[in-house]
Amino acid sequence: MADHIESVLTEKRSFPPSDEFASRAHIRSRAEYDALVSRARENPEAHWEAIARELHWFKPWSQALDWSNPPFAKWFTGATTNLSYNCLDRHLTTHRKNKAALIWEGEPGDIRILTYQMLYQEVCKFGNVLKKLGVERGDRVALYMPLVPELAIAMLACARIGAVHTIVFGGFSAEALRDRINDAKAKLVVTADGGWRRGQVVPLKANVDAAIENTPTITGVVVYRRCGNSIVMKAGRDHDWGEMMAAVDARCPAEELDSEHPLFILYTSGTTGKPKGVLHTTGGYMTGAYITTKWVFDLREEDTYWCTADIGWVTGHSYVVYGPLANGAASVMYEGAPNHPDPGRFWQIIERHGVNIFYTAPTAIRAFIKWGEQWPAKSDLKSLRLLGTVGEPINPEAWMWYREVIGGGRCPIVDTWWQTETGAIMITPIPGAVPTKPGTATLPFPGIDAEVVDKQGKPVPPNSGGYLVVRKPWPSMMRTIFGDDERYKRQYWSEFPGCYFTGDGARRDSDGYFWIMGRVDDVINVAGHRLGTMEIESALVSHPAVAEAAVIGKPDDLKGESVFAFVTLKQGQEGTPALRDELKAWVVKEIGAIARPDDIRFADLLPKTRSGKIMRRLLREIASGKATGDTTTLEDRSVLEKLRAQEEEE
Ligand code: WT7
């Protein structure tokens, strides 16, 4: 690990919440926010207890936090609850009974709306289907589905009966599915014949067939018919969703589950080794997902809320399904690609459903920038009142574009930092209270004790880089890596004793705002100066010709590492040698000579994982001319071929 990370990006623009926004917000001023933060600091447990009391518990807790065996936390011990009950039953005695819970659009253009009452009925029925197929409390169920309402139904049905879901993103291969099923020892797979993606059918059932040739724990498969593509149904093993649902009754009481009952396992990649099964449990996760959705998105009863994430990622778990439904919100789901049938699709969805709150990823925003302003200009986006981002640092120029072009200059932007492991948003502006600045996730959520420390674990002074840690347990924290307590301890709790280590580098500015500098392994060392690759990328993206940039360190005899930049240009721009020189000079102007890229390679597209993360390891290998290793998580293989071909030309 690096000793010390230098931070060189400076950003002076600041956007306080408008009076109009603040006056109607849950948290209306900086003073109110500061009071909340200091109460939470004095007594974090009382703070979380007050929030948890907004939800339904069958039996109250005897202790808010049991931290007697760190790092294994127990929250709300002795209590019983049920997350499916809190997302559904709780609303049925209120005006929300006939409110839209899910507003869903399929990629081909079909629309379905499920009210809370309708969703409740479906969830109860599927709970009974699961039981009929022998699923019991604590059993794991793998969900490998397209983004259809039935995925949310299956999740809520698992939660209802105390089964543990493990969702595998529909873009993963049969191999990846098999490994996850085996690690989780899942009993059942729920899938679909296929799912729509850019007008093509993704053959989910065929992948399941291949995956479960080698999964000894699987006893059955439930298949939802989405695309009507031809599939093989194996008698005795495979069950048709529709037929099963028609044969069960619609009463399925929510089980009273211990607060620490496991809720889900979600696999995420580490820097080394096989994917880690991040385990989340019931009461604490519910509390975190609920309150962050309410305060960060400033959710109001009448809002139409849209988080564009796939449910196969944690963002979809917490902010498409559980957080919004626990709040009784109307949550929009869209099945397909943002550019199908054309790059205006998202903006049409916003206009059609009158979306008020829109939460997406910087990688998507950079794609929209590349496709051009003419697409959002075709739709009426005036319903929007709040924008959010998550997943990676957002370049200040992309932030400004988002604010002006999508938000019409009037919507606050919440840049939310968190991880699969944290379960819920950790560092974020509270939109009615905290002024935003482009490129920073601002301040910790009330009750979260985040800090930037040096290698010895001591807080670093303002504006110097360090390691992002969390010093106190919080309710939605992961409980362990499924089946590997030792790896959980080692990976997250051994680097800085007593602290959760996020793996991210960060700095705090003189206002105490957190600037995430990316994973510490994305830090490069140039002549003894450690630079966050994100900062150089932001500088490149701020050039008018550039749409996206990825910077990696290339081994260099003199400097340790040299700066190697892959750059995607906006449509209509040409990657000439003159532009290459101009961009180098631009970075020098924006950051300084230390960050000058030694190499710039123009690329049509960058190699990304299916979740949109740039595969820096591959870029490093390309930059150093080495043979490439594992590419199984790469979204589009042709990208790699193109980059390699260019290498030969040069
Ligand atoms: C990593 C977690 C949490 C949902 C999506 C990703 C990076 C996430 C931000 C942000 C800068 C961010 C961090 C983090 N990250 N949000 N707002 N600003 N970086 O979940 O796959 O678990 O990845 O994503 O590096 O550690 P994940």
C-alpha cells in the first residue's frame, strides 16, 4: 500500500441548495443537518434506533448494537421483523394500497404498473411457490433474471419466507453463475427464458442449463416466460412460473425473522481471488436502505423515482427495490439499454412517467455526453427535481453537463459514495442542506463516522490524500463474506485496526468534503508522486473534444510509472497527432507537468466490465504490450481487439 497519495485537483464551484428546494425538504438547512450529525456523533446507537422505530418490528430489540465480537456486528438484537412486510403489508392499510409500487417499462416498449396491493398478491403467491418447491428459512435461492417485475417479486418473496437470495446479474456467463451457485450452495434457481438487450434476446435459461450441469445443491428451476424464445424444459426439474403461480393461494404471512437473519448474498469482485459473497442481514440493512432513500433522495409521497441500476448490482437491491418500497415510493424500472431504439430512450421514459428523481452512473452520463445534447433536448425533463450519481468518481465536467443539460440548472445533484459492502449510501450531500461541488460526494451521512487516514491510521490534514476508513459500525454494514469469516477480517478490518477499510483513497478539502480518488490500486506513482488516475481523467474529460478517459500507470525505468491515457473523443472529433499534443498540454495546464500523459491512445470504446467499470488491468496489459489475462467479465470483446489492432499500427 502507498504511504501517501497526492491530490492535485482543485474545484472552486459550489452550489448551495435553492430556497425552493430546501424549504420543502426533509432536512431543510445546514443548521438542522449539523444538529442531526452532532446528535448522531454523541450517541450513534440512539440515532439509529430512532430511525429504526419508523419501521415495523414484530418484537422490539433489547440492544441496538452488539459489538462484543468485532468485526462481527449485530444490530437490533432480540428484535424480529420482516423486510417484505415493511415493503408491502405496512402500506396496505394506508392510501398507498392502490399507489403504483413499480412502474416498469420493457425494452420493446411494453409497460406494466403494479400497485402495492397487486405487488403484495404476487409476492405472497411466489412465496408459496418457493415453499412448495421445498425452500425453507435460511435456504439460498439464486435469481438470474432480466430486469422485470418478477425479479422484485422473487426477491420480496424470499425475504418474506426467510430464504436468502443471491442475485446474479443477467449479463454474467453460465460459468460465473455456476461458481456463485456453488459458493452459495443454492437450492433453487429462478430465471427467465430470456431478457431483452438492444433488441436481442439474452438466453438466460440456456445459460442456466449449462451452469447447473455442475451444481450439486440445485434441486429445481423456475422459469418466467419473458421473450417467448424456445427453451428446453426438463421434466421434474424445471417449473413454469405461470403454471406454478396459478396453482397456489395468495395468503403467505410474512415470517417473523430475527433482526440478524440473513437477507441476501451478493457477489463482488476483489482485487485478487474469487468473487466475495457479501452477506447482508435483515434489520440493519432495512434501516440503512430505508433512511438513506428518504433523506438522500428527499423522497416525497407524490414523487416518481427512477434509479437506472440493474437489480443484479447492490444499487438495484437498495435503491430500485428495498429502499424505495420501504418508503412506499413509486419506483420506475426499465429493462433494457439506454440507447434502444435510440439514445433518447431514458429521456422519453422521464417524460412519459413524469420522473422527479433520477439516479444513474457517471459512465452513463459520459455516454450521454458523447451521444450529444440533441437527445435530451427532444424530451420534456421539467418534472425532474433531483439528480443522483453512483459507482465511480464523477468528473467535474460531466457533473456540470448533468446539472445543466439534464437538470436544467435547477436540480441538486447527489454524488453518493458507497459500496456493495456498506449496503447503503455512506458519503453524500443531503440535498436541502449541504452545498454541492462538482466531483465530490461531500459529507458522511448522519451517523457514519468516515475519515481519511494515513498509513498509521491517523487523520490526514486537509487536502492531503489518504485512505478512506469508517471508524464505527453502522446498521447496513456487511456481516461477513459468506463462508469465509477470515477473509472478511483480513480484507476489511486488518489494515487499520478497529476501522473498516474501504479500499479507496480520498482527501478532505478545507470544508471537510470527501473527494474520492478511486481504489488505492488505481493510484499511480510518477517520480515519487502518487496521483489518483481519476484526477488526470477528469482533466482530460474537461477538454471539449474528450468524452471519456482512462488513465493507468505504465512501468517506466526512470519515473517508476508513466502516465498512459486512453481517450474516447466526442462524435465528430478526430484523433490527430496535433490533438494528442494539445491534450498533453491541457493536462499540464489543468494539473501540472507531473501529470503529463506520456502516451495518449485514442479509442472508440474502453474495455468495461458489465457493470460499467473500466478494466484498468486490461489497459495496463495493453499499455505494456503484455499478453492479456482473464477477460471473462468484459462486456464487449471487440473493444479489446480494436485496441490491440491499433497497437500494431502504431
Ligand atoms: C466502489 C464500490 C455502491 C454502488 C455501486 C458500486 C466506487 C462508488 C462512488 C462515488 C467515487 C465511487 C468506489 C467504491 N464508488 N460510488 N460516488 N464516487 N467512487 O458498488 O461495485 O461495490 O463498488 O465504487 O471505489 O469503493 P461496488
